[in-house]
Amino acid sequence: MTEHKRLVLWGAGTGRALRAHWALAELGLDYESRPIQPRTGETKTLEYTALTARQKIPLLQDGTFTITESAAIIAYLSDTYASDENALMPRAAQERAKCLEWCFFIMTELDAGSLYVIRRHRYLSEIYGPAPDVCDSAAAYFGQQMRTVERQLAEDRPYLFGDRLTAADMLLATCLSWAVNYGVPVDPRAMAYNTRMTDRPAYRQAVVRNTPPKP
Ligand SMILES: N[C@@H](CCC(=O)N[C@@H](CS)C(=O)NCC(=O)O)C(=O)O
């Protein structure tokens, strides 16, 4: 008989899904993976639509509780399962607020406002329509928004802020890898930071679990 795990992660093969696999790996949590992918029809089934009417991955089930949005999944997992040693969201109010400030900045300005625009209008132009000028301007905007990140990393700090990995690092690193894949310039210090993040054993483990099964 198949054993059903309490934690079930839906989604594979995308940078957003990777964030959730990565958080689960950083926290050492056992989970079942349902590696559905976008634009395959798998996000549009009745079963999945009953879990999320948004029909997007990733989605985490924890018993009867469900949560979508990659950043929210990381925060939920950390708040629910982390110890003081491996928390991905700081617990003190002001540190937590700074972490959230970086998370919202990364999710709105770098992810949705820049890279996802390029994704939709360059790589998914058959669905969203081609818009080369918009893509060029989104790449330039990404570069401009990265300046505060570059300043923050200027002192060769190991993490975006504080002395350990947080959700903000995970969101940033996945955006940086995404930018590199799209040929959007990333400055050398940010590249070195990204290599440190992607060299983490939990990240490597997550990449394996985020790889969709062969058809
Ligand atoms: N802001 C959301 C974005 C989620 C999202 O757009 N997911 C895409 C794949 S990366 C998706 O599921 N698209 C559904 C489809 O195209 O079928 C997050 O960070 O989780």
C-alpha cells in the first residue's frame, strides 16, 4: 500500500517550484512530490483546480491546509517546521520585517516586474504575444533594480542580509539563475553570491527533485 505523506508539493520543472523544493530540503522535511508542469494541462485538471482555482504551480499541501505562491510556501514551511538554527524567516519583528521587505521587492520588481515579463513576451510569445521592446525594457529595469542588491552584496557578505540563509536569498538566487538563462546581465559579485547559493547541498538536492520525470 502506498504511504501518503503529510506534506505534498505540486510542481516541478520551474524556478518557482524549485524554491519550494529547496525550502523543504533546507528544513530536512520528508514530502511527496507531484511533479506536474505548466502548459501540459496538468494544472488544469479538476483535481488540481479543486486545490487552487489559480491553476498555477507550486502548491503545498500540509494535511488539509493548502498554500500557493512560492514565497508564501517558503515562509509557511519555515514558520511551521524550522528550528531556531535553520529558520528561513527571522523571528524577531524587525529582522522579519526586513526579510519581508527584500522578499516583496524581489517578487515584485525582479520576478514579476522584470523576468516574468521577458518569459511571457519572449519565450511564451505564442501565448502572450511578442513584444521585443518591452523585453528589452524589462531587462534594463532588472539591471536598474539590481543596483540596491549589488550595493547590499558589496561587502562580500555571504547572505543578502544577516548572518544566515533566509527566504530572501532563496528568492534572489532563483531570480539570478533565471536572469542568466535569459542572457540578462548579472554583475560578477552577484554571480559569485549566486554560485555560493547554488552550491548548497540542499539546493542541489532540490534541483534533482524539481526535475520532471521523463515522459
Ligand atoms: N507568483 C507565483 C507564480 C506562479 C506561476 O506563475 N507559475 C507558473 C509556472 S512558473 C504556472 O503554474 N503556470 C500555469 C500554467 O501555465 O499552466 C509564484 O511565485 O508561485
